[in-house]
Amino acid sequence: MASVNYEHVTKRFDGTTAVNDFDVDVRDGEFIVLVGPSGCGKTTCLRMLAGLERVTEGRILIGPRVVNNLPPQRRDVAMVFQSYALYPHMKVYDNLAFGLRNLKVPKREIDGRVRRAAEILDMTPLLTRKPKQLSGGQRQRVALGRAIVREPAAFLMDEPLSNLDAKLRVATRAEILKLQRRLGTTTVYVTHDQVEAMTMGDRIAIMNEGVLQQIGAPQELYERPANVFVAGFIGSPAMNLVPAPAINGGGEGVMLGFRPEHVHVGDAADRDDLRFDGRVEVVEYLGNEKLVHIMRNETPLVAMVPVEQPVQEGAEMTFTVPTHRIHRFDAATTAAIA
């Protein structure tokens, strides 16, 4: 196990900057998630750490070693890919053992590591099967097992759940988290799914257009977003973000943000609370809750309310947001206003 440090790392491709001045310290044993929309630079950051892309500027350290010029096989990391990358002609046992054989690890040690990984991942009965005989979830466990047997300083995971269906994705997410807690291995995990990021990461690094926007614990990002991008990216449904004049007639140069779950139906309990009227356009039922789509002065807003709350499509209704739940952002810079 080891820490991972990106020191002002920049990556350019033919004059295009894919990652700009990325500066992040990952603590030994930490599970950190790089998240952002497609093309934001998160996978490039992971590939530079793995040695699959060269660093243009800056340094990457794994433990005390600067690894910029080390080949991938000497970096002591194990990568889990989106595509699983299993050898179809080999049995599961041989897929797990293949990398260790290439490293000339003694046969008895290989067998011990393979069987220990299979036990950890509850796949001992699968060792004699070939990948085509496995489900998607089982193949993903083999890919994880192949990383475990390496006993690396760090796990690198590039969208490992994106090929699974929704139900299996949730189950495998929990498996990966339990596995990382059990092994204590430093993990850098890339995803575009903010729900995945919020549920898995000790800390989350949010990227956009090659630039780190904010890094912090999930609750910190949710409660104190640094700018409009982070505010809109974290949280499901997304935060309502509107120019202040569109919602309360004042505050030129200021954008207001408030989450759907903090919008209440009815008049304000406190005279300082934000109060607005709007027309209910659509109501979506989600079981215990429902999403209310509202139109206010041509501005669409969303509220999440208890399912028993009476709300009728087409009705003009009053909504309120407690003052302490409102975020304010500079409309020009998009940065949060303290």
C-alpha cells in the first residue's frame, strides 16, 4: 500500500490540454473517486498514473517514488478496466495467475494467491470455468481478482461497473467497497456516475474540461459546492440553479441554488424564507416521494416532496425554501458566495 500524489500534472495531446494543473494527494489506504462528464480528463489522469500516458508537465508519485518515467509493470499498481479484458481461451484460474507467471512468481505462491483471491470474492467454484460461461457480474469479479492477486500498492479502476445492469451495478458497488475496506489498498476510481461517486468515495475529485473543480468528502461537496458546476453535478435530482431576479425579483449578478428536496409546498414558515409561486407542470411518482416540475416566470424548477403531499398538475401553487438551504453564486465567475 502507498500514497499517490499528483503534483501539478498537465497532459497535452497535439496542442490540446486534456488535463491542466491537476494537484491531488491520495492518502495511503484511501478510496478516492475521480468524477465528471465525458471528456473531462478523469480517465487521462488514471492512465497517466498507470503509465499508459506520458505526463507533459508535473510529477506523479506512488509512495516516495516519482514514476513519470517508469514503465507500467514497474509501478506496482493493478488496473481494472471497463471491458474486463479477460483471456477468453483461459479458465478463470489461469486468468488470475497469468500476470504472476509473467512476473516469475513461484508456482506455489501463485496458487496460494489465486485461491485466496477466489475465496475473498466468493468465486472458488468458478476457477475451472472459462469467461464465456460467466455472467457479467462474475466476469467483473474475475477482473477484480486479477488485481487482488498482484497485491499492488494501489488499485486503479476505470468505470468498472458501466457494463452491468442497474441492479447488478448496485450489488457490485457494495462488493468493491467491502473489498477495499477489507484489504485497505489505496484505490483511485474513475466514473461519470455521481451516485457511484457519492456512495463509494472517501473523497471525491470533481473535474470539468481538464480542471479540478473541487475535492472533498461527499457530504462536503453536497453541502458546500465550490461553484455552479459542482452544485449542478452533485445531487440527484440536480440542484435548481436560477438567476436571482427570476425567482425573487432582486439580486442582480447573483445565481441562487437550492436542492429539490429542500423545496416545500405551502407558504413560508419564516418571513425570511424564499417564497415563490409557480405552475405545476408534471408530477413524477417515485414510491415514497414524488418529483414536482414547476414553471416560474418561464424558469423550470423541481421539488421533491412526500408522496402524500397533495399536488395537482396544472395548479398554481406556492412553494418555499428555508433561507439556510439556499446557495448563492457569483453569476459572472460562477464561484460560491460565502
